[in-house]
Amino acid sequence: MKHPLLALACGLALLAPAAARADKMDVQLNEHMPEVVKHIKGKGYKNVGVLRFRADKGNGAFFDVGPINGNMAERVENLMVLHDSSKDEASKPAFGIIHEAGSAAGKQKLGGWYTKTDDRKKLFSVDYPLAWGNSKVKADAFFTGKIALSANLKTASVTVECFDARSPATLSKVAEFKVDSDRHLVRDFLLPYTLTKGQRVALARSRDGQQKEQQNNEIVLQQAQKQQKQQQNKQKPQEGQKPGQPDGPATTQSIGGVVLKIMASGKEITPKVNSSQTGLYEMECPPKGSEIVFSLENTSDKELGVVLKVGGRNTIGEQMEEAENCRKWLIPAKGGEKKNVYDIKGYRVGEKFDSMKKFVVLSKDEAMQLQGALQDKVDLVEVYVFHSGPMDDKMTISRGVSARGLRGDMSKKARSNFSTLQQTLMKEGRWTKSRGRDGADTIGPDKAAISAPAPDEKDFPNPTEVKNLKIRIRPGGAGGTEDPPQN
């Protein structure tokens, strides 16, 4: 066998679905969706859309905190589809649901709808695509909301709100609830965390999927709480927690044993630490036309699995799932016979990953149109490093529900009609039926794929995350800040 270039997230991945995220948020949103549907039907709305949520991690509510702002809207939209059915015929919708309403509003320069009354009124004159079929409609009402983390990060308060064409200036509360935090929420808020060696060992030893899921949530939340407190108090990392060291925050020179280099047309770009958020780096976007290469070097004495995401999509197969469930670049240990440096020049696609969409620098508008629901990650580079743990035949996989939508390869087909979309969301999300962002540039995939050598694959059982690093791509030129997206 040739040296392995990428690995499966789990030895069972070719035979059965990979271990799935089990967001507590999705469960709670689903439980409160009947209140939302009741409001829609009670008001007689024919077509509704969902806009971005505000998010508050203790310093005020904003529309640009992280992926949480956009994916809350996506999840509510998808759950609306699942709960939408006419009284007389379950396979038909009782009301229309707009697909990615915020994206359509943004194209009309109505991103300031939350603070500008005129923009909010104009929202109702725009033609929007339905979530299924090819029809375009005008909205009768929009849903939005707010999610706020508690001071200790243990819980989050969620409010779902609505405003309509008759009273656009009035935000009405439709549903409200609290949910326990988990590691998915921590990541969606872009809160930094670093696991200690002992915590990683404990996770690697866990065989039972449900037990590991719970333990993983507890450990990540505990570490996020510590680093959030240090940041709020402007503390330096504790002794033994220095940047780059095994148990310290990740740096580009040390992400759990991996060194990251970014080249633009042969010139190295050096990301800098974000001054406002621990654990986040930033880099100036290269000029349009630059050839982008991400270099991953394993400096450790063991084989490592690495997930590299650019613009929210995994560089293997353009997967949008959680990193732990994605295919991984499997990089040999330093000092061995095999090369321990991989240069990633694009997204590997195709059934055997033998085609490549080279990285290109796009305008922000171009990238936003390509990314769709991933707009909050359009300027984000993510690196996740994993160790492989032992695996036995008795290992179980915890499979939970998800309202995060569909993979790009199936979304278009599924949206041909309401019934197909609803059924696909049900199947992919593992639900059971119950009635009741300019001017800036960023890096993205070239539209055309070129031929590339097919990589070998091998198992990488029981992956345990060691460390991760995230880099925000700032606008080119002077590198000034942008107004936060409001759509």
C-alpha cells in the first residue's frame, strides 16, 4: 500500500453512518417548534423566512459572534420544514418557507434590517426562493431571535422572535427556553479551549460512544470556562499552559504536533494573534489570483489525523460535518521513512478524491454566494488535529438528531419539492415524524476541478481531538474592519 494521505474518521465509515453530533440545541428547538408553527398558522402567514440570530457570550448581543449566528437560522428553517404540514394532507405544506432569507436580503443591501426601520419594511418587497421547487414568493413574516450564554457557560437562553408586514417595527416573542451547553455550542460561539494530556488520554480510553460523547462535552466545556475566565480577567495562561506547549493554546507552530504554513504564490503569510479573542488568529487575505497552499508538517513521533477546513468545508470531499466526523489527512510521524509534510492546494473531490478544486481568492460577494448557509465561515480557516485510539469490536456509536441541513451533494435534488425535502431532512437528521454577509476577498474553491492522483485510504479508529486552531481572513489592502453582518 502507498503511504496513506487521508483517513476515515472511523473504521465503520464505509459501512454505516459516522458517529453523529447530538446537539442539545437541536432537540430543544424541535420541542418548541410547535409553538412557532402555531404562531404562523394563527396569524395566517402564507410565506415565512428566518433571519440571523443575535448571539451574546457575555459582552453584548451581536450578529457576528461566530457560526452560531447563521446556523440558528438554518436550524429553525429546517425544523419548520419538518413540522410544516396541512391539516388535511400531511404530505403538503400548510405554509411556504423561504430558503436562506438572510442571504437574499443581503443581496438587496438590506443587511441593517435589525436597526433600520426602512430596511425592515423593504424586506417585504423582495422576492425570495422557497426552500423547495423553483417558486419565488414575498414574505408575510420573518423569524429571528437571540441566544445568550450564561456567565459560567453552562447554559444558554434562547428566544425566538417574529415581525410581520403589518407591524414590521414590532418584534414579538414566540418561544423562549434554556438549554444546557455542550461542545458543539462552544465551537459555534468560537470559544477557545485546550485539552490537557490527561483529558485526551481519558477520552481515548473511552469505548462506549454515548459515554465518550458526554465526557467530551464536559471536558470541552470545563476548559472553555477556564480560558474564558482568563480572557475576561486579562490573565496570562497558567504555568504549564504556555502557547505552543502540549497543554497550552495552539499556535501556527504547534497545533498538537502540527506546524501550519500558508503560502500565497510562493510567499509565506504569517497569521497574527487576534487581539480580542484568545485562540483565534487572523491573516490578511492574499491578492486575487494568488495560488494558495496550506502546508501541514507533523513534528511529533506519532501518526496524526488532521482536518483542514477552508470556508467551512473540509479539504477532503468538501464535508461540512463536525471535524471529528470528517475524513482526515493522515500524516506520518517525523523521522520515519514516509514524508511528514503535506501541501494542500485545494479541495479533493470525486468518488475517489482524484479531482481537485484549487484554492482561489474570491471577492467576498462571490464567496458568499458559493457558501450559502456557511456564510459565517466564509473567511475562516480551521485546523483540527487528532490522535488515534484503540478500537474493539464492542465499540458503540452514539447517533443523535441534527437540524443542520443537508450536504451540498444532495441539497439540490432534495429541494425539488416539499415532500422530498421533508423526507430527506427527516432521514439525514434522524428525526421521526410527529405531526402537531462588501468588497473584501476570501479564499474558496475554483469552480473547475482538475485531475489529481487518487490518495490511499486507511482506518484511523477512535479519533480523539488533540488541539485546534482557527484563522480569520481579514480584507485585503489596508486590512480595516468591516461592519458586522446584519442579515
